[in-house]
Amino acid sequence: MTDYSFPTQLDRMIHNPGRLSIMAVLAGCERADFTFLEQTTELNKGTLSKHLSALEESGYIEITKSFKGKLPNTSAQLTPQGRRAFKKYRKQYQEFLKSVDEG
Amino acid sequence: MNERIDLDSLTRNTRRLEFEDGLNDLQNSLVFLLLSLLGTLFMSTAGITLYMRAMIFNEEITTIALLALIPLFVLITFGARRLIARYRKQVLWRHLGEVEPFRWQVDSRVSVLAAAIWLAVVIVGLFAFAGDPMDLDADMRVLVAAGGIATGVIYFAMGQTLAIQRYRWVGLIGGLLSAALIITPLNVGLSWLAFGLIWMVMLMVSGIYALRGTLMKLRASVS
């Protein structure tokens, strides 16, 4: 039996599929609003909101709440720390997938 | 993890969004048009003659008019950006939410590569094509063509990294047409005009093609 030896050094905060999707989307832009994240990550409002709060607490994203006309608008962007963490995670994740494929 | 998340495509699709509707190309085609007209005005014999006549007629007004071109250029460029943002928000991305693209869309590696290619073309071109040290037009043509080739490299590289096929064609054709400027007999003003027109037309065609596709998709999703 192949031992895939799950890489323990992977950042647990990013490793969750929902948070990983959010980080991946935010890595491709300066900033995105809640609706955009909801559409692209296909997470429901409640789950998305929970993940955004967790990422904000860890210092990986910055959330801005504002008003567009009379409607409230929430947008998020990666912090420099978050961008570095995602880059590191991505590299480790791809190495892990490669080892699984080769195994 | 239960499923594999394609990180690269999530990031790439977000980055691609800025270019998918072609509005960015249309804005850049406007920038190239303005650049070519301004460049021709300052570099062609006709432009310089016009400038001299205007200076003789009224020095102050001519200077003010020339200085006014700078904010006008900025206004047109940023004005177009604001129009694009509004059109996307109200029509194209109405249901998609809002996303703010990176301020600098070109990867630093691509910028360095384009700058290196520009320098290489200038050095090789000046030695190979500009044999006569008195032929300033030939030297300037090399500089202009090198700029066009570097622009082509940037678009081609963006096509590769963002998987946008039309940018591969824009980069390739625009780069080749720009390279052909070296062997033309055009003077500096006309070669600058040709450079601007090549890129204006390339980006205009690319933008219209992409925008048409986006509008057709939008219409299909509505109906």
C-alpha cells in the first residue's frame, strides 16, 4: 500500500476547500466583493461569511465594509501575509499532488 | 480533501475576467491612437513645421495648448476606465459582483523579458540595419520597431499565462508587423504613426471580437 504521507506542513487555515477557493480567487485580483466570491467559489452565503471571518482573523485577508448607494457592500482582499502564505501553500500542495500522482 | 481544487484555474479565471470582454483592448487601442497622433505631431516634419508656425503666431497659447495635451491624455485614458467600470457594473457583470483587477496586469518576469528583447532588438537592429550613422530615420525606426516587438511579446506572454488565444495572435501579428517597420523607408514621424496604427487596429479588432462574444453570451443567458 502506498503511503502518501500527508504533508503536515500544509497551512491548516488555507487547506479547507472553501477557504482555499476564496484564497485562490483573491490571488487573481486586487479585491473582490461578496457576490463575486459567492459566484466563483460556489459557497453559500453563510459558509462564505464564516470562512471570510476565519481568514480575516488569521490575518490573511482584509475585509472592507462599505455602502454602494443604499446597499451594503462587503469586499475582501489578500494581505501581503496572505499572499505569501497562499504562494507557499500552492507550491506545497502541487508537490503533494505530484507525489500522489506518481505514487 | 474530498476533491481537488484547481487553484491555477480559479486564480487565472479571476485574472482573465479583466480581458475577457475586450473592453480593455478597446481602451488600449484608444491609447495607441493618441500616442501615435501625438508622436507624429512631435516627430514629423509637418508636425514640427506646424509647431514652429504656432510658436511664431503666439508662443504662450502654443505652450499652454501643448501642456494641456498631458491632462487631456490622462483624462481620456482614465475617463475610458471609469466608463468601462460603469458599463461592466450595470450591464456585463451585473449578476457577477465586483472585482477590482490588479493595477499592473503584466507579470514582472514578462516585463523584464520584454525590456530585454527591446534592448536586444535595438542593439542588433542598430548594427544590422542602421549602417549609415547620418541616417537618423533608420535608427529611430529600429527604436520604434523594438517597442512594437516588446509590446507583441507582452501580449503573447499574457495569452500564454492567461490562456487567451486572441492575445497570442495579437502578440504574434502585431510583433511581426512592428518588426517589418525596420525595413520600410518610413521617416521617424511616419514610422511612429505606423506603430500606433498597427497596435490600434490589432487591439480594436481583438476588442470588438471579444466584446461581440461576451454580448452574445449575455443575450443567450438572458433569453
